Amino acid sequence: MLGRFDYERPTNLAEAVRLFAETPSAAILAGGTDLLVELRSGRHAPRLLVDVKRVDGLRRLDVGPRGDLTIGAAVSLNELLEHAATRWSFPGLAQAAASIATYQLRNRATVTGNLCNASPAADLAPALLVLGAAVGVAGPRGARVIPVAEFFAGVKRTTLRRGEIATEVRIPAPEPELRSAFLKQQRLRGHDLAVANVAGALAPSTGTLRLAFGSCAPTPILLAPIETKGMSAVAVGAAAAAATLAAASPISDVRASAEYRRAVLPVLVRRVVAELLGGGAT
Amino acid sequence: MNGRLETATVPAGMTLLEFLRGRLCLVGTKEGCGIGECGACTVLLDGKPVTACLVLAVEADGGAVDTIEGEARDGELSALQKAFIEAGAIQCGFCTPGMIMSARGLLRRIPNPTDDEIVEAMAGNLCRCTGYEAILEAVRVAAQAKAVPHAGQMVAGQSAGGSGSQGGRLSSPRVPGEGGGRG
Amino acid sequence: MAELRVVGQPVPREDAVDKVTGAARYTTDLALPGTLRAAILTSPHASARIVRIDTSAALAVPGVRAVLTGADLDIRLGLYLRDKRILARDVVRYQGEAVAAVAADTLDAAREACHLLRVEYQELPAVFDPRDARKPEAPLVHPDLATYDHMRGVFFPKAGTNIAHHQKVRKGDSAAALAASDVCLEVSFDNPPVQHVPMETHAAIAHALPGGRVEVWTSSQSPYTVRHLLALAFGMPHAAIRVHVPHVGGGFGGKAGLGLEPLAYVLSRACGGRPVEIAMTREEEFNTTPSRQGLYSTIRLGATRDGRLTALEAEYVWDAGAYADYGVNVGRAAAYSGAGPYALDHCSIDSYVVYTNKVYGTAYRGFGHLEVLWGVERAMDRMARALGLDPVEFRRRNLLREGATTITGEPFTNGHGKPIECLEAAAEAIGWGRRPSAPSAPHKVRGKGVAMLHKAPAMPTYTSCAAIVKLDEDGAADVLVSGVDYGQGTYTVLRQVAAEELGLPIDKVHITWECDTAMTPYDWQTVASRFAYMGGNAVIEACADCLCQLRAVAAGALGVPADGLVCRDGKVFPRQDPARGIAYKDLALGYTFPNGNSIGGPVIGHGRYIATGLTNLDPETGQGRPAQFWTYGAHAVEIEVDTETGEIEVLRIATALDAGKVLNPLLCRGQVVGGIVQGLGSAVLEGFRFDDKGRLLNPNFVDYKIPTAKDLPREIVPILLENPQPGGPYGARGVAEHPMISVPSAIGNALRDALGIEFESLPLSSERVLEKILVARAPRPDTP
């Protein structure tokens, strides 16, 4: 048994928000792949789990008329991966999702949950940061939208307010021919949390490159946009690597030392840049 | 539950794994780690492989659960089970039920998977005995047995055992053309 | 030898049907009526005095039947050295040591009660590095070591120190030989402790019975050892203890000794004889149950300029952790094997097994040889390079060959197998001598490496086992043994042996899966790659006994002399007149004449095997005969290294073993491939990490990684040679542990080839590899 708690499975959002907001020490259950591990360990002992998987609308996975994408809070990583539009339009996001955990866990783990867990190593975070994504939120005082860039407050902490539920992730329409990529360093090829991860998105028309990285600071970090027009891929890679290292503040943990993270982070950045820019100048 | 309706009242904190083993006495599903990392407790929930240790029993309410106990039909082993036996994919056997359920989920989704798809589907199941090679081969053989009618004869007999004398890596020929079919 | 019908065939496992259907029952699947569940509380400290334990709140939890602490249990346990308690008593010696246990109606109640136990500790000085633990000022892990009972004449604990055992090997005059060598080198190496990671964690059920008896079901490799050690610990007659072993979900040595059985028994007693089940969580499996010992080694080699080894000196310092368990015997075995499979006239080895305040060590596949050969085989490569010789050629010149003696004085014969053939076959399979193929990217480099391996079963000189073969009414045969098939496949091999010997098809020979000390005959332990060898010989003898009985009855029935009768195809018939045969089914329970008269009786054969010719080793020199047989082998690998991230990919690994005779190629290949991948884990991934307080930092599958299906070498090439072993069944030797040994050494040697950098520490993680690359590339301080 994972503890003594009540379980509710609301079917509409208002009910979910009410249950979650009214109950002190309630937790949202979506995929459960992080929450249930916390419950088993005793580190977290909520009195109520609000299962949002059957809430109306939270299973949506919609492409808007201009190509924007909305991913409901009950959408699993595998559902995202099996969604053709995601793989065509946002390959970096697909690479990030595919790098997470195992096939079985991706049938449970949700896109939104990966963000809400607020791990510094969350693989979707950099991928969504470079796409300018935002989190749709419902709460007792209404709905709002939090850019992913403002979503993380620290290790395992988000800017969600008390009683608020993340209901979806919104990815704006991609710029024309947007390229994106994701790379992750881990201890083995099998499932592992990231030692470091890097995502990039390049809009060829403007030459603007966005880079984000994770597992090397208390939160995932989005770098300031880098203008690549007229620069070689090597030069962009070097500049991006320097900017990344300047923003990184890695720690040593059981997966890797801070020194190793500092050593591989620029490697990943250069490789992502090379993948996006190819060999030559843009 | 394996095609039968089961009715039960469970505490909210009970995992699907505890329910299967403790309530239904379906002890073929094993616990290896309790945190979803080893895959020993893999079952199909609504046709998809999940780790039963990280699913609450109540979450399966109204759903369909398939376990290893439902894999053989009317006492007849499935092609997948036969392939595991013939390929030497089993040693201690503790990971085997979860492995077979992962493979079952894969073959339901992609009847003729590529090698990469097989590895991706099976890599969430840890095995400390076999080194995986024979397990991956068994899934390959089972997929082919299903894809090619009458190939079941090949795995049912004892003579498929040439695997013991193969010198090198497993290199089943791939049928070209699939792989684009997913999603 | 007559042509074999069944032995040598790729017969699938008989138990596989139960395993693919979920019908195979492991210990925690058994569920006896009324079974209580138990949980343990473990120590958060590596070294502390237990001041008091308040059990009152725990006892008040509804459903709790018993709470036990070390204070309740004045019993010492141990395989070779009785240094351990069932639950820590007075002091804890490692983080993770069980301090108290609760049995309750449900596991949840037992766990809740454990959370409510209040333990007051007083922290004591601790020592974590075995090299520090040897210093005079080190805190003593066992201040009472002098008073502990131990196996005398074999193990030598040093009172007043942390040394649980010191094994010496002395041959020739190594100091003088080193001094006279053209080339000498000294290198130090280290290996971290690692975990076995069987997919089934340790579990046991005990049912205390009236009259001081107990029945035990356990996930053990060694039912009779469990029974024997329980008898010694509790002063019970052996017949009062009945040990069952159902299916076991992997062991790799970690389940070879005594585990949770004593605790389950005392809990069952405390609960008035209710059966009690206890199973480790995965975290407890890491924190509480024993691991593979860490090792620090220093090796000195001497050689002549023309490439002959002159001497080897080694000091092996084992990190035993808090208790001796099998660790002392690992230290012993790895000493008498501690120079690798080389012909050496001068050798001196000191192997120290040293207590520290960490989780304790035990047997693990390879029994110290992977650790020792990590150093020896890296050192051999360095010597080859120092001499300007190809590493394969250098080894070829120095490997054991007929006429040489081992470092304990055993003459090497052709019957030992052919280590040189193994080396050449493995090297050939990866194209040794040709430069590695072009790397797949500019930032990657490739390299090749080889390493030798050898190992003999480490077992007492008197190790024995027995087999019973009985015939069924339908003429089929049942084999009963008490070695455990926990995955390695020996039961299938024993069925093949029996089918071959009895003249039956394989589907007419069965083996009783559950071991039961009340029913199945004695076997010492299922360890050391000796079950197919010893059990196979016992089954051959038992079959001969059956055939003798069958012939005697058939002789009476046919009115012919027994020695003219042939047993084949399930029938007994006169050699000249096969048509006059009598089927086994008509003889199995006795033969009945047409008039009703009967002769004979149920056919039950009995066979035995005992280790032959082994001697205890001389305490001062280690000279003697420790090995029933040796198995030799070699790995050759080609790897690719990402010089920017430090990742290693194994492109190809060829493993050649001299198996003597491959009894079942399907299962033998399974052992080889499985062993290689397990060895790969030790090579590039695995190792315990502790903080400065001795707390294990990676006690779960998130933080401790083992290879997955994505982590396989691109190509695995098993090569099995068949130079027969005199005395082995059909000439076979054990090969179960060997594929794992020296995988790290071969990869380390390939890494040196690829990068020009020497690695001394395991694992060869990406981080460790990149760190050395960056150091090697950093500009030297004195260069501009």
C-alpha cells in the first residue's frame, strides 16, 4: 500500500479544481510515475489524490489552424510521440519525450506532469522552453497562462499557486520551417535521468537560435536568443557553449560530478547547434 | 481482467500489483523494484504495457487488464511464449512474465516491428541473467511467426534450436518497408 | 566415445513452460495459510552503539504479532567465521544493518510498526577504506575478533586488527627474481563494491513447528547449507529442519549462504508458530544484503627483455565490509588464482580481507577473479608495452602450458584445457593485428584489447553431492538433486545426462524442480560453476545403478546372464537378440511373469560424487591442490570511445572458453552472453557510492544502473572450445561464472589502445574516461 488517502476521479475541471483547492494536502494524480514513487517512499503523504485523467478536455491533443499545439494534462508521453504533427513540427520535443524513462512509463507519464514535477533534469522542459511554450492553469480564482520560462521556481518547485492545476501545455505556432533538436547525456543508453540535456530551435528565416538546457542548474534554463545570421556553425556553437556555461551552476550528485556536467554541457550545445545549422553558415 | 469481469472494493492506496498478487492470486506478475524501473510487473492496461507497481488498483476500474496468466489460450502456448522457450530467452524466469507482456504490447501495436522498435519496447524490462540477446531474438521470431502463416510449425518443434550454434550476433533478416507505418 | 544422442543438443529448459505462463512459483508466490508478513528497521548509521530501542508504539499497532531486536537474540552466525548476529546486538556495523524486525498480519502493519520503533544510537568511530582499516590506529569493527569461532587451519583472522583473513602464496624467490629482471613495473588498481542485482530479491518463509522443528522456504542457492547453518546456530538436529527451495529468481552468489532464514525462523517462533514471510525491498537488497567486495590491488611484475615473465608480487586488500561471510574465502581463492593463468617460477601474493563499516561482501559470480584480474590483465598489457611486444604475443609466451606448474605447485597438463587456443581464437575473431576500423565520427576513436581469464571452483576439499534417479510406472525417469537451478540451466543438462546414460529420449526424463532437504539428496551448495561437473558425475553413477538393477531383473525375466544385456531406447534386450527386449515400464516397479510371479521391485538408482585429490593449502606458502578443475578463457574486444563525452561503445566482443565439452549449446551460449553483459556492467557502469558517513548513495534502480537491452555490445561472438577435462562428465568443465571475468580488463586494455591512457579504477564510466582524457590533453605546466 502506498499510504492512506482518498481518491477522487472528477470528470469536469471545476470539480477537479474544487476538490484540489478545498482539501489541505491534496495531490494531483495524472500519470503517477513520480507521485506514486514519492508516496511509496513516505516522502509525500497527501490525504487526497485527485485523478485528472478523466476530466473533460484534459485528453485533448489538438493542432490549431496555424499549427499551434495544445497538449492536455492527461496526455501521455507516448500519445504525444504517436502524434504525427508533433513529430513533423517539433522533432526536438519528440526526441526529448522519447528519451524519458521506459516505454511502459511513457504510457503513464504525462507531458504536463514532467513539467509539474519540476525536476531540474526534466527532459521536456528545455524542449518546450525553446518553443516558447506555456502552461495553461486552472485555479479557484480562474484560469491563467504561465510561460514555461516562468514556470519553475526552484528544485521541485513551480510558480503554481495554491489550488491551481496545470491543465495543458500550449506550444505556439512554429515559425516557418522551424528546426528543433534535443540531446541528452546519461550514464547508459538505457533509461536514465539526464546528466545534462540541451534543446535548440532555429528559425531559418530570421536566423534566431533558442537554446535551453537542464540538469545543470536548480531549474531548466532558457538562454537569451542567439542571432546566427552570417555566422558559421562552429562560431555559433562556440558562442552558445560559452553562454551556456556562463548560465550553468551544476552540482555533483550520484549521476555525475559538477565537473563532468561542465565538460559535457558545451559538447551537447555544439552538437545541437551543428545539427540545427548544419556545417556551414546560415 | 484477462477477459473476465472482476468486481472488488479496494483501498485507494493499493497498487494494481498488490491487487493482482494479493487479491486475485495472479502471482505470475512479479515485483522487482516497486518504483517502475525494472519492468518485472509489466501488465497491459487497456492494451498498453504499464508497470503495475505504479498504477493504483482503482485506476484500472472500468479498464481492461491483461497479465501473463492470460497469455496462453486454452492451454496452448502463444507463439510468443514458444519463441521465448526455443530461443533460450529464459534463465531464472523472474523477469519473463514482464518481458512477455512488454512484447505482447509491442506486437499488438506493431505486428512486424523493426529491431529498433523491439529494443525500445523491451528496454524497460531489466534482466540480469540472459544478456537480452535471446529475448530480443524471441520477439523477432514471434513477430515473424505471426506475420508469416504456418511459421508456427517452425518454433513449435525442437529443431529450431540452431540458435545454440550460431557463431555471431543475432541477425534475423528484416522485411523491408515497415517502420513508416507507425503514428 | 560412442556417438551422443542427447548430450550436446540444444535442449530447451523443461521449466520454461512454467516460466512463460507465470505458473513458476518463487518464494513470495507460495502463500501458506495464515502467513504473517515481516519488515525490518535498518540502521541509518555506519557505526553506532544501540543505546535503547523503544518498541511500545510498534507493539501497539493493530495486527502486530511480534517485535524482535538484537537484545532478544544471543546467537552468532557465520559461514567460515561466526561474526554476525541475526539482528544487530549492542552495536551496528554498517548503514543498512537490520536492527529490529516486526511480524504482523499485513506488510503494511509491519512497516508502520517499524516506523514507530524508536532507536537511540550513540555514534562510534567508523572506518570505510580497507587500507585505512589496516592502520594500527583504525577503529576496530570487531573488537572481539579473537573470541569468534572460525574454520581453523583454513582462515586466519588477526586478533586486535580488522583483518578477517590473510592468505599467503609463496613460490620461488620473487624478490630476488624481480631484482634480477630486465624490466619491472608496479601498478595499483581498484574496484568498488557492486551488487548482484538478482531480479528476485532475497525472500524466506519460516514455519516453526512443535517439538523444536522448523520448515523453511527460501530463495536460496544452497538448501543443505541453509539447513546446516541453521542447525549450528540454533543447536538443532538436522532432521528438525526442512528446507525447501522453490524457483529462485537469480542469485549470482548473493544467495549462496545464510540469508533471511534465521530471522524468519525466530519471528515465527515469536509468533507462536505462525508462518512468517520476509522479503527484501529493492532498497534493502542494496543496503542490507551482501554485495561483492571492493578491492585495492598492487601488482609488481618482472620480465626479461625477450618477453618472459620472471616474477609476480601482489598485495590484495579486500573491502570485506562489516562481516566476513564468503569474503574471507574470496580473499583466499583470489590469492591462489591471483597471478592469472601464467607460468611463473617466482610469485608472492598477500591477500588481506579487511573489515570496514560498510555493507558486507559475499560470493559473486567470478568469486574475486574479475576483481583480481582487472589488475593482473591490465598489468600484463603494460608489461607487454614496456617490452615493445604485442599483448597477444606476450601472453602467448607466458601462458601456462604442459610442463609448467601453477603458483600453488599444481602441474599443468593437457587435461587442463588450452588457454593459448582460447587467446588465439578470441583475438582472431576480432581481427587482432589489423588496425581498428575507422571510427564513426571525427570525435570518436577505436581500440582493441584482449584479456585472459581463469577460475576453478573454490570449495572445501571434501565437497560432495548425490543424485537419485527413479523410474516411473511408464518407464520414464525422475532425477532428484539438491543443487539449485536458479537460471543457469544445470537441471536441463542433468536431464540430458540421464537421458543419455539411461537410453531414453529427453522427454522421458524429468527433474524434480523444488529442492527439499527431506526428499532430495545432499548437495553442498550451488556455487562455483561446479554443479554440472559434480552433479553430472553423480547422475551418471545413479543411472549406472538404475541400469544395473534393470539388467538384473531383465536377466531373471529372460533367463539370460545380466552382462549380455543392453539398455537402449527404453528397453533391455540381449545383445544378440534385440527383438526379445523388455520395456523399462515393465521393469520399473519389478517384473511380473505371465503366471503372476514377480521379481525385482521399484528401480531407484543412487549416485555420488566427492571432490577428489584436493588439499588444504599450506598456511605459510599457499602450496597445495585447491582446484578440482580449471576453466580457461579469453576475451577480445573492439571498442569505440567518444572523446568528448567519455562514452564507451563495445563494437564486438569475442569470448573463447575451453568448456571441455559443451553439454547444451543453447544454454551454454546463454551463460556466455549473460555473463558478458553482466561483466559489461562491472566494466562501465556499476559500483557503490558512499558519502563520508558511510551511507550508500545509490541503493535503487534510479541511481544504480545495470545494463538494459539498449546497452548490449553491437556483436557478441561466443567461442567454445572442447579440449576434454579428465573426470568431467563427457569431458565438461564449468563455464557459468567465467564469461563475466576479465570483461573489464579487456575493455580497459582496449581503452588504452584507443586513447593511450591507462585506467586503474572501475567502473570505466563516461565521467571517469572523460576526466582522464581532459587531464591528458591539458597543457603541462612547464610547457608554454
